[in-house]
Amino acid sequence: MPLRRHTLTQRRVGKLMKCFDPKAFLTSAGVGRTILRYGPKQLLFSQGEPADTVFYIQAGRVRLSVISKQGKEATIALLGPCDFVGEGCLASDHSIRLSTAAAVTDCTLLRIEKREMVRALHNEHSLSDVFVAYVVERHNRTQADLVSCPGNTFT
């Protein structure tokens, strides 16, 4: 009989079982997590600033862009509900942001301190599963966009 995956992880804490719910973690404030509201064109972070937080988009749209050395701006992603922004700070030694994130519409975001996100990813496997699936899916979307981009010579 195949094993069934559960969205909740159970850990023994003394004699009690503690359940971790990734959805609850990503939709509520708590230690190292703050819910913030941004208006259109308001910056979440700018290219070159310290990279010390991850954002989870609960509602609204966010534009991720970069500015080249020649001063040209390029949009690299338009993100929406259930997307992460700024997650690059978790997987690299980059202490500065490599892109700029700005609200396109009214947004509700969960700001997660890097230390808290790293702790949760290490300790809560159900959150790790959700996060890794997201990163892989976003990578695949980016690859598909590059392949289908007009004017490329790959197709």
C-alpha cells in the first residue's frame, strides 16, 4: 500500500504532538515574520541593498527587475499570490540584493527574516517540500519563457 503524503508534519514535543502547517506559517505573523501592505510602485527592496529577508506574496502582484551597468532596466519576473520574492538570499553568500522588487498592485506580503526562514526550512520538512517545489517550478517557468521568447535561435 503506497504511503500517503500529509501536509502537516508531526514532531514529538514532550508527550504532546506538535503539527506544523506550512500554509499557516506563510499566512500569519509570528517570530521573525511580519505581514506588510504595499501600494503600487512601492519598493519591497532595491538592487544593491542588504539581502536579509524573504517575502511571500499573499495577495497582489510584484515586479522583479534588474538594472544593467549601462543603466537599462529589464523586468525578469512578474509574481503573484503564493510566490516568494528575495529567496536568493537563502541559497547564496550574496549579502546584497541582485534585483529590485516593487509592488505593481496593492499587495499583502509576509516578510520573513532570513534566520527564521532558514530555521523553518531545516526543521519543518513540509515547508521544505513546499519551498523546493516552488523553486523548481519557478526555474522551469523561467526556462520555458526563455525558450519561447520571440527572436531566440533555440527553436
